[in-house]
Amino acid sequence: MKILYHLTQIQLLIVFFILGVGYGQSDEKRTNITLKYGAERIGKRTDQPMQDWRNYGLGQFIHWGVYAIPGGHWNGKYYAGAAEWIRSWEGMPNEAYDNLYKEFNPKNFNANAWAKQAKELGAKYVIITTKHHDGFCLWPSEYTDYTIANTPYKKDIIGALVEAYDKQGIDVYLYFSIIDWNHFGYKSKLVTDKDRTDYEVFKEFTRNQLIELLTRYPETKGLWFDGTWDAAWKEQASYVYDLDKELREMIPGLIIGSRFRPDDYGNRHFDANGNMMGDYEQGWERKMPNTIEEVHGNDWDCVMTIPENQWGYHSDWRGHVKTSNELIEMLVKAVALDGNFVLNFGPDGLGTIRKEETKLAKQVGEWMKVNSTAIYNCGYLDWEKQDWGYFTTNRITQEKYMVVFNQPISGVYTVKTKKGVSIEKAYLLDNPGLELSIEKTYNNEFLIQYNPENHPEEPFVMVIETNKDQNNSDNQYLQPKI
Ligand code: FHN
């Protein structure tokens, strides 16, 4: 196996293909290559901060920076890409972009109002862009001039947000882009000696900024890394390994996903043995798994945009814009498959959250007010999936829920439990007094009857009680006791 250490990545991929190893492979097929910088553990973290993370269910993402000023347009022209990438568009000169900060003065920004809205949405945590790929810092970093301190606004935005969200009891995670188009030492690949010398300066700058962030905002529960796909970063296994350790030492329990460390061979997310690096899988961006097998027993989050692919503010959303029912279904699906769902917001250049986002936040929030019992602290229930929707189960009480998205015309809801588990009672979460009739057919199949007079316009939740609610050990995905 030592020979593998000396193979190039392409050669390795071929070897892995032959061995049946790779992204998303099954446990049995894992290899055992000696790695210095591979996964730090196999299996989930079981400490309290990670259990809290696992139980959030719903989070909010905020993408905010100077890209919110052009909002996807320059000189009257429409930019079809993601608004926060406008600097990379030939339609906007770099110089124009790099001077936008001189106009950044978000007079409508109100951290408390944002945090209050997030609370009403039902978000348990927030991920905030401290700096995106453009390198502009929303905190007054002492390691660059390209920060909020040098805008007309001047005040520390990250500080205000951390305080406001913390006050609302919403945990704060800091988004940090490794790609930094503003730093001379940043390179996507290292070709010349000079590239390498410059990149060393960039690495020190990156480390300084991360230490600075955790020092300034010790309330931070975790770091959400992005922009780690460059060849240059993928060569830095040993450096990132040490940095990861250093950051974790600064805040005990700090949570870092799979987008930070490359392994010895430059693999991201999963090391050469197929084991996840980091505390949860960060690969589900604008997409979701369909089965529990696809998440391989790992923690994971799904970060989602409301339009198809806009994170930062784009004044002109084109294409499909998700409805509240679509977003609620994604949220429930994520929880039902043991993940968290994180909904993105992109405030405009003045600090206003656009009306479409406000409306959706209100709609999802209203649904959460009635139904969040089936979301918070909930996860996967290993019963056969049915067409009416999703099962979730509370990891602590083991109460079981059916979240209905497709109401059967027959009014009959099929439930197949596990052997020996019978359904004793079923009722609506928002109307516990209305007990639903249950019929047992054969084996563990039960039919629950519910035929409302009016077709519900929103997903609703049924609670089911079984003969084995307490200490049901059938479910391998239940929260471990520590
Ligand atoms: O390029 C970014 C993109 O702008 C956005 O920040 C998303 C959020 O997950 N991450 C990157 C693409 O993976």
C-alpha cells in the first residue's frame, strides 16, 4: 500500500476505480491506505456541540458583500451568473468592482431586524459570509485594507450580526472563502517559484484572518469554508491539517465541515480511503440526497438558494423561484435523511432583505410555528418511505411523525413499521383531539384514514404512537447517548 503514496492522483483514481473505492462508496469497500492527513475519525462526532448542530434542522445562510451594490447588473447589462461572481464577468471591469467598497454604505442595515426575522423563520443557526471570493471583509481585519472599516459605513458588520443573532439564541457560524481575488499571493495553481513564495504569504494571511475572526467573535460555533477547490489549496494538506487543529483548540467544540482539508493526495470531502474529513459533509449544495444510503451515516447540510443559483443579491431573479411549500419539503426531506437545511438570503446593497425573501421567511416561519415539533431534534426513521411524504422521529423522545406533502385521494395512508412495532394511535399535530382510525392489514402494515373536507394547502403533520416508543433500539441512526 505504501506504493500508493507515490502515485499521481490520476493513477490513484484508476486504482480506486478498479478497487471500487471513491466518493460515496459503501463502508465494506473502504481501503486502508496510510494517510498522514486523512479523516480524523470514522463515524459521527458525539459531543454536545455536534449533537446541537445535528438537532438544528433549519438554518439561515447570509451572502452579503459589495457585490450587492451592482446586484447582477453593470452599465445597464444583465449578468446571468450568480450575483456574487460578477467580478469575474467580462462585462464588469475589475477596477470598477474593486472600487465598489467606497460606496458601501448600507443605511438600512439593522442586525437586530435580520436576527428577529431569522428567529421567526425558525432558524436555529446562521452562516454569515465574513468574506467571499472577492476578498472583501465585513469585519475590520487588521491584515488588509479591503474591509468594512474603509467604507463610508465603517462599522463592524460581523460584530453586529454575531451580537444580534446571539441575543436571539441563534448559533453563529462564519463562512470564510479561501479563494481571495484581492490578495496578491492568492493563486489557483502554483506554477513558478514566485507563485510558491507568494502563496506562502497568502497562507500566513489566511491563518491570521481565521485566528482574528475566532478571537474577535468567540461566540462562533463553527467555520463554514468555501473556495477550496483550487489545485494550489489541494497541495496544502499538512498546513491545513495543522491550521484545522489550531482553530479547534481556540474554540473547544468548534464545528468544521468537509470543505476545508485536503488529504495527502489532494482529495476533498472524503479522503483516499473514502472517509469523510471534517465534522459533516458539505457536498450538498443546491441538491439533496434521495435515500439514507447516499449520506453514508454522515452528518450533512444542504445549503439552498431561493432562485436557481443566486446567493448574493441579484435584483433580477430569472428562472424558477421556489415557493414556501417547495422549501418546506426540502427542509423536511433533509431532516428525514438526518441532515440540516440551510436557506440562503442575499440582502441588497443598502442592507434590506428583499420582499420575496421576507415573504417566504414568513410563510416558512408560520409553518414552523405549528409543525417544528417534527423538525427540531428530529432525524431519520428507518421505516419504508411512502409516497405521501416523509417520516421523521425525535432523537430524544423517539416520537414519530408523518409529514404529508401528497395527500392520497383515497384518504388512506400506508405505514409499514418494523417487525413487532404496531401503531396504537395517530392524530394531527395541530389537532390532537382528532384521533384517526388505524387498520392493521398484514405483518407490519397499517392504514391510517384521514379525509379532510378541504384539501390542505400546506404540508401537515400526523403524530403516530407505537407500542415501542421508548428505547426502541431498532434505529441505528438515533442519537448516541454520551
Ligand atoms: O462560489 C460559491 C458561491 O458563490 C456560493 O458562495 C456557494 C455557497 O455554498 N459556494 C460557492 C460554490 O460552491
